[in-house]
Amino acid sequence: MDLAPNHTLNGSGRLRRLGRFGFPVEELVDGERSLAALGRDGSLRMFFGSGRRVVLADGAEWRIKSMTSGRHIVPIITSAEGTIAISGPLYAKRSYGINGKDYGLNLIPMGKTGFNSSGLWVLLRHEDQKAIIDQSDRTVRAEEPIPLGAVIMAFTLITHGIPGEGDLMPKRD
């Protein structure tokens, strides 16, 4: 992976809440160093509205929006230069693919999903574990540099999922 060093997470990071109004309301930090400032979140804002604003430490501006892919509405991160990351459902419910220009990762839950879940998720490249995300304390531990687009998309997917990924009606054989 050939990524700009200021657009990667090295080691561990976490999402930290800053407030409820104004910009930013959250930031992705690596220790005490801010990697990205994030605007207000919400499914309606992201999937049907103007999206969620993201400003990186170097001043680059991204937006988390959505697009349609088949029967799904999927999150996408864009910038003035083009697509940063796009996602889609995988083979099982609550399992996702995250793709960028120079990478492809899978985000899958560790154990059960739902109310009795462990809250742990893993980012994989093929079968190799690259990072663990803890939903409960909103942290990520990366074993190698991970693109910020993939980290931000992973937190987005963990929080909101993909509308239409589950079947509304059971299928008859």
C-alpha cells in the first residue's frame, strides 16, 4: 500500500466526542494528536442528506455520503480529488467490504452481532488481520498503517450498517 503518511493511522486511535453542536463534534485521535475532525453524524444526514463533513489534520476535506449499489444504499467517502473509500455488504449480514484506490479490506464482527455481541470488529486483508475495532470504547488498534478512509468508513459501518442489507421478508424455498 502506497499511502500518504498523513492519511494513515499508525498504531492505535480512538474517536473522541467534543460536543453536540457546531464543528467538529468528534475527532479521530492518535494519542493526543488529532488526525481528523468529524461533523454531526446521523443516518438520515448521511444516507439521504448532505452527508457528514470530515476535515483531516492537513486541511483536506472529505464528506461521508451515500450512493446506490444494486438494492443497497452504501456509504462512500469523497473528496475534491474523487472517491476515498466505498463500502458494500459481503457474504453475511453485518459484514462489509471497504475499498479505496490502493486497498481492499473486509470488516467483520468477532462473534455474534446484536445485543449480545462482543462489540469487537476486525479489519482483514484477505485472511490477514490488520486492525481490531472496539465498538464499546470506540478505539482501533492497527497492526500496520491503515488508511484513514478505511478507519472512518469502518466506524460509519459499525454505527449505521447498510440500509437494505437484511431481508425484510423471509424467502420461501
